[in-house]
Amino acid sequence: MTGQTRTYITRGLIAALLLLTTLSGCGPDTQDARKTFGAALQAEIGENHPPVTDYYSQRDFKPVWVSLDTSLFGSPSTTQALEELIDAVQQADSHGLLQDNYSLDELQALHDAPPALPEAAAAGEWRAMQSYLQYAQDFAQGRYSQASADNAWFIPKPPFDHGSQLRQLDDSGVSDSLHDLLPQTAEYRRLQRARSNIVDIVDAGGWPTVDAEGLIQPGEHHAAIPDLRRRLSISGELGSAEPQGPAAEDPTLYDPQTVAAFTKFQRRHGIADDGIVGQEARQMLNYPASKRLEQIDANLERLRWLPRDLANDRIMVNIAAYWLVAYRDGEDPLNMPVIVGEEQNQTPAFHDTLEFLEINPYWTVPNSIIVKEMAAEAAQNPTYFSERNMVVQADWPLDSEVLDPSDIDWDNYADPDANFPNVVRQLPGPDNALGRIKFMFPNKFSIYLHDTPARHLFEKADRTFSHGCIRVGDPIALAGFVLKNTDGWDAARVEETIESREMTRVDLAEADRLPVYIYYSTAWVDEDDVLYFRPDRYQRDASLMLTLKAGHSPVSSDAISATPDI
């Protein structure tokens, strides 16, 4: 080999090595590509998302979702993080969310055909980051963004901060950073599992319509009974749609086995469990499975609105279920029925902190009740107030002057827009509208928990009878539960104090000042994995179901706000 030949070979090897070095990501071309990518990404993000810009600046605009690998044997690619994001978005439906809200098709296209040019890679990076942050925010706070008054929900949503979430993304990865945002409660997991069962029913065609009129009594014959059996078999109350015993010979017989299954159905759906198939029961039976799925999705959404740090000691009232559960140390030793507001006097969803009890309370009648209900009757009946153990006082203090009701022209105040200038109070006693105990957590709605003399109303399936306050089924038990740490007080002393008929205020020890959450949920699953539905008496499901079904428009830069919606 001549020297000249050796020189040519050496020069060729050097040139090849330089080319390899450049293409492998160590040369000036790669640095230029990264600079171009960074500038393009900054332009994509714009000026309205400082937390995202800060995040990328701190990592020198190193991408999360795409790869800038330009090695000799490489080709444009994406990262493992993008694959995890796609997997997570594919599970959106299981949470009652829509995959299309998070640009699943675009994420998949980015994965399948990664862009080669830095500018296109930057556009793909920003699109993926928008999807991640929108998905994260919907997990953290739910999707419903209308004013809380539209849904009568005044419990603040959990906080969400884009900067914190991006740091969590780096620390925990895609899957864990998303999962940690969801409610980590058994209630959420159980309802999510129940959702998958309803999906299977919907995919299989739903359940049959039970076509009938009038009442079907146990033991009667009716052509709709075979459809009723199939309906109950599909939803799980009846093991098999095939008739047994005498019904095997005459499938139209409303036999005891079917009656028992239908009674379970009635209890699951919040209607009187008398076994009689009537109009309300048929409405429940014929409510489509697809709509039940939407109802579950709406209630998964509401669970995402609740705080993630619910105290171990707390009181929870589900308005739609007419039910109270009280917790100590995370356990629920006390459950009881409640009565809530009528449809025209709805109880709002909110939370506050229990501060004191009143035993043998006075009931100070709200102006709305005086002018809408009492004034007209008092105008016709001079003894209206004395018959009800009520007094009319000049002003608010309990010791203010007592007025003679007959000196008042009640016709002047028998108008919904009237303003009664004095005070009407019902004195303590067994007939007091608040019963013998009032549980106070002062709030702007003037809502509280209290006893009631109308005990028979707790036997009703539909318990919307109050003017907004919440009547509790066992006030003595609730008082004993609350007074765990308040010196000198327990359920026995409460009962003794009731006998005195004297109004007594009990200020609670700090450890007994329990948070009270009043919320609205029309679908839930109990510890035995039984799915329950309740009628939407307040019509709060409709707008929420519509919002969730409609979905977001495709994710845009405006979907990620600089100031999180809390």
C-alpha cells in the first residue's frame, strides 16, 4: 500500500467518523435541532401558560413525549411516556370520561408516525402535553365547569396546579401521577367496577321494556311477567329468567320468586318495596341501561368534586339517598335516614363544621314561611299561634316583647313578597318543628340538622318534606356520637336535659367539631357490591349527564388555563 493510498484511507475514515459523530447526536446538527425545537415549542406554548414554559425552561426544553434522536441508524421516535399516556387515555371511558376529549387519535398518530423535523416535533410535544394536563385536571377536579349554582353544589373542588402536576410527572411518571389525582376511596372504586357491568349490559342490547298498565299484584297473572323476569335477571335481582314452580306451567303468573326479586329491585331504586308493579316502578324498570350508564358517569364525576382529604371523623349526608353516615377514625358506626328539602325548597350541596348543639331549641320561623304559609291562616284563625305553641315577638332577642297576634293585620303579610317586621317563634317542647335537638354548623344557607316530631315520615321511600333543613332519624344517637370528647356530655345527659324543657346550648370540644358534608349522589355501590340508584328528585343529573356526554371540543391551547379552576 502506497503512502498516498494510506492518506486517502485515513482521510476517509476521519470523514466517516465526523459524519457518524454528528448524526449520533454529538455534533452541531443535533444542537441546532434542539435549539430549533426549543424555539418552536416556546412559540407553540405561547405566553398564556407560564407554568408550562417554566417547566420546559428548567429542563432546557428537553421533550417529554417525543424524541430528538438523530443517530446514524435512528429514525424519528417517541418516548415511553407517550405510550403510557395513550394507555391511560384509552382507560378514560372507565371513569365516565371520553377518550376524544384528550385527542387520543392525535396521540396515536404521533406515536405511529413521529415527526422528523424539529418544528413538527414541537407541535406534537405540545399537543401531547395539553392532553396530559387536561386529563390530569379532569381527574383532579372533574369536567363540569359551569358555575356551582347551576348544579347547587357549593363544596369547593380539589385544587389543581399545573406546575405542581408537571413536577409530579417527573417524580412519579405518567401513570402514577394521573392515578394519584383520583379519589382514593372504596366508593369510587366500587362505582367504577359497577360501571363495567352496566357497559356489558348496554353492549349486549340492554334490558327489555316491561309493557303494562295499572297495577300488577303478587299472585296475579299478566302478559308482562315474562319480560319482568328477563329484566330482573339481566340486572341481577333474579338469578334466572326461566320461571320456576307453578310459574313454569304458566309464565304469566307473578310468582313469589319474581315478587322477591322485584322487591329487591324496588329497594335498590328507592321506591316502596311492596312488590306491586305500578307506574313509578315501571318508570324505573324501563329506564334504559344506556341512561343508567350516563347516571353512573355523572356520579363518578361528583365523587371527583369531593375533597381528597376527607377527615376520618366526619358526617356525610347524601341528599338524594336521604341518608346520613357518621365516621370516627375512618369507620362508619352510625347510619340513619334523613328527610331533606322539598323540590321547591331544595337542600344545597355544601360543607361546614359542626360547632354546637341546642337541646330544646326554639324555632324561629323564616320570613318565607310566615308570608307564604302562616299569615293567611292566622288571618282566619285567631288562635293559630297559640295552638302551635308559638309566640310573636317584637324583635330577635329571646327576651324581647311578646306581641298579641290578634293586634296584627295578617292579611297585609299574606303575600310571598311581603316582609314581616317582627319575629315568630315556636317554644321548646315535643311538638316543636325542630324536635328536641338542633345540630348547628352556621352557614350562609341557614341549613342545619335537627330532630322532628313527624317521625312517621321516615317510613316513606321518598323523604323530600322539609323546607331545606335536614331532619335526622335518630337524634339522640347522633348527639351521643358527636359528644365523644365534650366534657360532661353524653347521650344520657342529653336525654335528661330534654326532660327539663329548657333550651340548652352545648359548645363542642375541638375534637367534636366534625366537618359536615352535604352532597348529592343518585348512584352508589354498598360494601356488598350492590348497585343502588335513586330518582333524581332535584333534576340535577340532567345537565351534568348532558355535559359529560357532549364532551370537550378537541383539546386546544385555551383548554389549559394559566389560573387553574378551583
